[in-house]
Amino acid sequence: MNTDTNSIDATLLDLLLRAGSHWVLWLLIALSLAALAVIVERLWFYIEHRKPEARLSATLAVLRERGAAEAVKQLKGERSMHAAVARACLEHADAGLASIDERRQAAIDEQRARYEKRLAFLGTLGANAPFVGLFGTVLGIIRSFHDLAGGTMQNTSLVMAGIGEALVATAVGLIVAIPAVATYNAFMRHVEASTVASEVLAHEIVATLKTATPAKEA
């Protein structure tokens, strides 16, 4: 039993030594490129879906003066979360306030999912990239000490050089993680701000509809 265990340990050690830490560096580089692609795509998405302040103000003004049917036309072509939530409320204005509230919540949930798309990748990468780099460092240190024990390294300076090379993986892991975490936090704040602004807009629309309903009945 001990012989089998020792054989398995020796095989795993041999695989680790053959792999080294270089593949970890290439993995981190690939992940950093993927993160950069996500960051650029999300930035472009948020720019294209920024809040249309002028359109929303005009929509509220038209809602007060001419009703929900005309107000919806003001949002034609807009793709932001704010416009989608406003459109959901206005298109079902005749269905009652309870129905409007359900449509509002459904629209916010749908739009939030769109706004948060791929952000989980950035969060996961930011949390785990340092550990991937640390794994590469451990592999490099194991290889350095194994070479020293085997006599392929003749002095401590070569051992220190090998350890120093292994520590590069940890540094690269941190370099990959820090921008990923920073952009993830920034994007999530933007999503939260857009969600709150959409909620406020929906409440303004509902309040306007409430005040307009008695006037129509009279």
C-alpha cells in the first residue's frame, strides 16, 4: 500500500515538475485578455445605453399634457434601462396601477440582467487570479528545491534565482486581479445607479398617472 502511495506521489510530483509555472503565466495572460474584452464590451454597452435625460423629461411632460399613448412615442428607439422601464409602465397604463407595478418590476429585472451580463466573470477573475498566480509560484518553488536536492543547482544563488522567477506568477496574478476587481466594482455601481434611477422614474410615472386619472373621470 505504501509502495502504491509513494508511486502516485512520485508521479504527481513528476507531472508538476514537468509542467512548471510557465503554463500558469500563459493562463493568466489569456484570462487578462478575456477580461479586457469584457471590459471594452461592457463600456461600449453602457455608453450606448446611457440615460436619455432630455427624452425622459420630454416623456414626462407629454404624459402630463397628452397622456400615456403619446408619451410612449417619445421613447422610440431608446434602449436604456430607464427607457425600457418607462415604456413598460406607459404601455400598460390602462391596465391599472397593480399591473403597472408588476410590469415595472419585470422590466427592471430583465434590464438588470442585461446590464450585469459578463460581470460575474470579472468578479470571479478578480477574486481568484491571485490564487492562480500563487499556485504557479508554489510550482516554481517546488521545482527549484527539487533541482537543488537533485544536484542540478550547485549554489544558493541559483536557487534564489529560481524562486524569484517563480514569484513572477504571483505578481502577474495580482496585476490581472486588480483591474478586474476595480472595473467590476465600478460597473456594479453603475448598474445600481441605473436601477435606482429607473425605480424613481417609474414612481414619477405612476404618480403622474394617479393624478391624471381623477381628472379624466371628472
